[in-house]
Amino acid sequence: MSIVTVQLGQCGNQVGHELFDIICSDALEGQRKVYSTASCERFFHQTTHGDLVARAVLIDMEPKVINQSISRAAKSGRWRYGESSHFSQKQGSGNNWANGYCVHGPRHSAVVEELVRREVERCDRLAGLMAMMSVAGGTGSGVGTYATQCLRDIYPKSFILNHLTWPYRTGEVIVQNYNSVLTLAHLYQLSDAILVHENDTVHRICSQLLNIKHISFGDVNGVIAHQLGSILQPALTADSHGVYSRNPLGDLVSGLTCHPEYKLLSVCTIPQMPSSSMAYSTFSWPSLLKHLRQMLISNTKMEEGIDWQVCPPAGSERARSFTGPSFNTSLANLLILRGKEVYSAETDGFEDPALHTSWLSSEEAFNLWKSPVPFNKYEKCATLVSNSQALLRPLDNMVGKAWNMFASRAYIHQYVKFGISEEDFLDSFTSLEQVISSYSQLS
Amino acid sequence: MTQSVVVQVGQCGNQVGCRFWDLALREHAHVNKKGLYDEALSSFFRNVDSRESDGGAHVVGGRIQHLKARAVLVDMEEGVVNEILQGPLREMFDSTQLLTDVSGSGNNWAVGHMMYGSAYREQIVDKLRKAAEHCDCLQCFFLIHSMGGGTGSGLGTRVLSLLEEEFPEVCRIVTSIYPSAEDDVITSPYNSVLAMRELTEHADCVLPVENQSLVDIVDKIKHMSHGGKPGSAIKRDSTIISGQGGLSGAEKPFDAMNNIVANLLLNITSSARFEGSLNMDLNEIAMNLVPFPRLHYLVPSLTPLYTLADVSVPTRRLKPLLPFVSWNQEGWKTGLCSVPPVGHSHALLALANNTCVKLTFMELRERFIKLYRKKAHLHHYLHVDGMEQSCFSEAISSLSSLIEEYQHLDATKGTLVPDAPRLRIAR
């Protein structure tokens, strides 16, 4: 079954390109026929000449980034984008969510729907749709939200995963918090699962783990693509009976986002290191899993600076909120192991009921996928996709800042100009306060 | 890619505009090695095949035939425009882009705004329309003018309100040159304040540039070039005031100052013209930097002003020392463009919506009141058809309330403003 990806705005198109690049090199690496076939089927359509064409639609309101992504893909020689699988306009959305959602979205919805439909029809069977975008700007966020709405209407039974890149806390777009609040509030009603990467976190991975001196967006996007690829590449699940699961998005959604109030997913991957160091490192599953578990509990997104003091509450304390403020309670977790000796990995640590809220049993709360095939040159790699309180603090910050700005009505005239009212803002704030409250109550 | 049209009004506007076109050509020539009419060029230039009878513009991708600036030149005297038409840039403009008269505005805002504004309304709209029609996707009008005189100030602001009327969806970015205190035009405070009201009402954003600052910068660069510290040779050709490599040869008196303003315009538009990892369109400027519609005065600063022969670049650190309003503590908007200006490896342009502009406005108000109190020279203005005393009182009142809005924001500086109480969700 295949996934159709919709890349929206500058970020969506840049990250999307990196993702397909990593997936393609991983798929074509070495002699791994079954894996390779499954991966290619999932992400690419093969032409009669044997070219791999990404199952993707590229959307932006200005042409520069799309042109760049298309030409870079073609230059790789291994894969490319479809010739007419893209749509752009001349003038962007000006970092204005309202411009994206109220003006560009509706104006171009027919074209976008048509492009997606063509890709969907090229699939034997549709595993689902993945929309990739940032929340800070105008197109990815505004047009992306509108597009998700349209796709939800047209494909009511399909799984829709939204991959969101959250901006650096400072310095990208001044109205980023408004754009983020409006996007998240709307997507919460439309999406099946919202998978989030934060630029600040990924930046730290680049500087502290990958030792990159002058970090560019290319580096950041590479890390995001690696983590996303490690989730979406073929894997064996408990129910897939020894073959690669054919329903990755369905498995992800049913495992992790079973409750409509809890849709936010965070990711962390271990190990992450510069490729120059990989030859000199050895990995053991026990060590990797031990670190990953502590990263989950202490809400650290990378294997440096883990706080080993944080531990789950002991049995008798579980009933009330006796967890320390730094303990991260999970609703559900998905652990994905890829590489050598994967069948010998012991994952009991993650099945500890103390990690999760009490309303799901450990069997329901913990999901495990495995693949014996090493991913993206890592001999062993473990990825944890979490529905937990990990994003609570960043979300709360974002809403808090947006609210402060809203209190003085700064920039509101820019949104009202395009059709969003103060009421709409208030509705979005209310929705997100509800989400924040729900996640706070997990502990 | 979008296009922009530059509207240059009055002597100063046209002189600055002229430097802008010269430097823009230089910049594109530096980057565009193959002589192709690319997207970047099309943002400010049309490509015309003069053999075709209707002078049709060519599509992007072909060879450069004949570049014409996307500009409208307006002046009520002929001198400056004539000079341009006799100079090396004459091929850039055709007669349909020009509007001139002979007698000038006599440093009188009312003459420029009311008299010429009405007389030439049709023609101005017509020329603007033509320029807009040549654009595939017009994003922005750049108006360049001075505040102290009669044409740039009066007719320029009339053009601004026409732009708003006829093209309400297109962004209006105005570069206004403010007179220094020693300006030799006595009535420059009147002209400036009358123009200010128009800017506050009709512009999307204004880049105020003070002549005094330009003078200071030029002096500083000259001082660095001639004296300076031993061992730090300045590359003369790549100072921001240098027009080296452009079409015009010898430099004239205001050229250095005008080059700075021209460079400012080049830098602002660079991210829209060239690629980068974090593109910034022109409509994003207004969106991010204008939180309240009237407070749209953005103070520009540019670095480097000159390239050192052996420069070692310190890593850019954004100072956390600037006091921001409580509701916008991280109010930074960033754009990254991969193409540096000619002669430099990198450049930084900062646009700040900062309450410090109020000082300029307060000084302007002082100078205005000094004259107005005595009713000095008022009759020259009131003689003009359509001009009344209320125009003056409304203009100064608009300026005062603008200053007050800035002061209101300043009042919160340093005080601890508590966060607004959040919505509470019933459990």
C-alpha cells in the first residue's frame, strides 16, 4: 500500500525532498530485495523505463523552492518528482495564515485536489495521505490547513497524517505564534495524527550530536528526514505475520492516537552521530534502549544531557499526581527497531505500566515494530514515536505568547483584512487550551 | 516571481532612483553571466524587442534584448529628468514612463499636491496603469521622494494616495528622505509635516531616511578610507557609497548619499529576487513589522558600509539587549538570501519598527510649530486652490497623535507587564 505525500510551502517542500532522498537511498542500498520492493512501492511509482517517481504533490504560492526541489531530485539520478505533480503561483502568502487559508486555499483547491487525485489513482491501494508543512509561515500553515480540510472531505475513510515543523522559538517569523495557533486548532479537528518536529530541538541535535559547526536549514531538514524515514520505512508489526506491514499509517494511528483529544506525537531517535564516527562505534540494543527509555521519561529529545534522576512513580503513588514535574507521562508509545540482531532486543522496560496513564493497559499503550534491515547506514537504530506530555511545554509557550500578543491586538488588522475575525482567534485559543488541559491531566 | 514598480518623484526622488537603477544593473550583471533575461531581472526590468511594433516584452528565459526599467519618473521641472535622459541610463526609460513640467513646485507642498496633483491626475494614473500592465504579478510599488521640497513631497504624496485608490491590493513601500535641521529650504517643516499625514494614512510602510544621517555616514566612510587604523586598508570600490562598476562615471555631490539609499532598496528586494534558504517576500515585511496600521515607520540600517581588505567575520550574534514590547519579546523576522551585494561576501540589512522614530517626528514638530506660530509663509500655501488652514491643523494633529502612540508604547519600557490571564477550561 502506498502513501501519497503533499508537500506544502517552503518548509514542506524542502523537508519532503530530503525525506524522499533518504528513503530512496535507503531503499536502493545493498541486496535487500523484499525491503526494497516494499519501500519503493510505498513511496514511488515506477515508470515503464524503470524510473522512480515520488508519490508526491508539491504545492507553494511562489515558485522558487519547488523549482529547486524538483531540479535537485532530478540531479540525484536515482529518483525524481512527477513532471506535472506540482502547483505554484507567483506571489507567496506573506506569512499570513488568513491569506493562505481564506484566499489562496479556496482559490486553488480544485487544482490541488486534482493533483492529489492523480497520485492516489496511481496507487494500487492507498495507505493514506501525509501532508508536510511548517506552522510558522503563511502557505504551509494556511494553505496546508485548507488543503487538509479538502482532503478530509474527499477521502473521509483514509488516514491523514500531518507532519508539522515548529519554528525556532525566536527569529523566524514574528507572527509565527498566531499562525501556529490557528493551524493547530484547525488541524486537530481534521487530522488523524499530528507528528511534530521542533526546529530548536533538531538544531541541538545538529550541534551537539552531529558536531556541525555552521548549521543550515539543509542540516536541520536532513535530521528531520532521517527520523521521519525511520518511522515510515517498511517494518514488521505484531499483526503483520512476518511480512512488512502494508498499513503503516493505519498501524501508527490505531496504536497511538486512539483518543480524539490526544493527537500530538513527538519523535526521538537513537543513535544520532556524524557519519564519520559511525565506523568507530559499536551499538548494543540494551544500551540504546536504556537511553531511549530515559529520554522518554525525562523528556529529553537526544542522548546527551539526559537527566537520570527522573524516574516513574512507584506503585502506591500512581493514583494521584505524585509524579515530579519533570516526569513525562505517556498515553501511548511506538518503538521501532531497525538493524542487526533486532529479534534479540529486550523491550520490557517500555512495557512498564508506570510509564503510561492508567486508562490503557500496557499491551494497548505500547507498540513495537521491527525490521532486520539497517536503516540509513546505521547498524542499529531505535525510534520512539510518543503520544505523551513531551510537547506540552512547547505548546503552552506558543499559546501563551500568542495570547499575550492577542491581548494587545497587535497584527490583528493584518488577519482581519483577509477574512479572519477576532472570534475565530478566540475559538482557536479555546481549542488549544482544551488540548493543553487534556495533556496536563495525563499525570 | 513578482515584479515591483519604482515611482520616483521630484529632484531627490529621481536622483536616488537613478542611482538605484545604476546599481541594480551592476548587481544583476555581476550575477547573470549568460545574458539571459531571468526571473531576478524581470522583477525590476522588462525585456523589450525594439523591432516589434508594439514593443512587446519578452518572456523570461530568452536572451536579453533591451532592458527597460519598471519605473515611472515624475518631476515638475525638466532638469533632472533631462539629465537622466542624456546620461548612460537613457535607454532604460521610454517616453511613456515620464511626466514632466517646466516650472517646478517652488518648494511648496500645496502646489505639488493640489495644483499639479489635480492637473496631472489622469496622466499619472495612466502611466502607472501602463507600468502595472507590463507586470505578470505586481507585488509592490516603491515610491522614492523627499519630504522637504514641493514636488517630491506634495505631488509624491498625491501619487501615493492615487496608488492606494487604483491599486489597493499592491503593497506601497515609501522611501522618504527627511530634511536635516540645516536644510536650506525654509518651509521644509511645513512640507514635511503635510506629507507625513499622507504617509501615515496611505503607505503600507515607510523607510524614513534622514539627510543628516546620510551625511554622517559618508563622512565616516571618507574618514576611514583616508585615515583609519594602520593595517586595515579599505577597498575603495566596495564601499556602499561607491558607484564603481556602474554606468555613470564621475561622481557628483549627492551621489555618495544617494548610493546608500539605493543600496538599501537593493538589499530589501534581494530575497525576493534571488534564492535563499529562508526566503522573504516584500509582503512579508509589512506583515511582520507593522503591528498597528499607523505605526509603519521602519528605521533601516545597513552593514557593512565598506569591505576591509582582510576581513574576519565575527559570528553574528543578535543582541538580547534591545528592549522589546512585552507582547513581542522575540519580535525578529529573518530572511536569508544566497546572493551577496557586489564587492562584498555578505551584507546585513536591519529594518526596525522602533519608537526611536518619534524623536525625528518630535523635532519635525518643533520646527513646524516655530514657523506656524508666526504664520510665516502661510499665504504661499493658502493661495493654492483647495488648500485651507485646516489642512495644516489636521496635519500637525495627525503627527501629534502618531507621536503619542509611540510614547504610549515607550511608557511600558522597563516596567514589568504581567502576562495576560489565560482562558480557563472547565474540568
